[in-house]
Amino acid sequence: MNGDLLFQETFIAYEALGNLADSLHMLISSEQIRVFSLNSPTKEVVLDIHLSELQFSKTVVIKDYGTHGSAQYYVELTLHWDPDDPLSARRPQVRCESESLAKRVSQEINYAKSVYDENRHTLSTNQRGFHDEEKM
């Protein structure tokens, strides 16, 4: 495994994004973000993003001033965008039940991104040039 990275994908968080049966769920790991529905028999994945594609995540609040000041809460994922691909989504949004949930999910995603970036920039023992022979 000379020079190969030895990091494994690790679990960061699992969140139900709402209380309804058809609400989406999010699984966050040190490599991927997966948004899926438990409502379908196949547990359909709605959004699957590798953290190398992600720049950052943030909470978006959209207020509707026409109806009792209600609001909708979203987690927005800002992705690296490929201008040569007109179908690439640049900022997909996933709706959450509350602002506090959207903030927590966004924080968990940004934490996962920092873990991913740290793992990418961490040198293994072999990459640093230390070998078993040199230690003796």
C-alpha cells in the first residue's frame, strides 16, 4: 500500500428532515452526503454528493409574509460548478422542518467537509518518508 491513503469512510450524522412519513432523511459521512426517502420500497436516493464536490453548506430561511409570517427552512449545498455541464446543479436545497434542524444539519455537513479536507491533506507514515528500516 505504498503511499495509499489509509482513511476509511466514517459516520458523521443521520437526520430525519421532518416528522411526516414522506419526509426526507440525510446520512452524512466523512466522504458523502446522501439524501433519501424511506417512503419508497427501494429507499430512493434523491441526492448523492461526494464531499469533493462540496464547497460549503448554509441555512436558508424563506419567509412568506402573506400568511401569518410563516417560513420555510432549507439546507443549501454550494457545489463546485462545471460551466461545461449545463445540467449541473450549483446550489441544491433540501427542506427541513425547522430552522434549528436546518442549522444543525448545515453545521454537521460543514464539519464533515472539514474532516474530508483534513484527511485529504494528512500524510500517512509512508508519505512522510519514514520507513520501518529507518526507525531502527
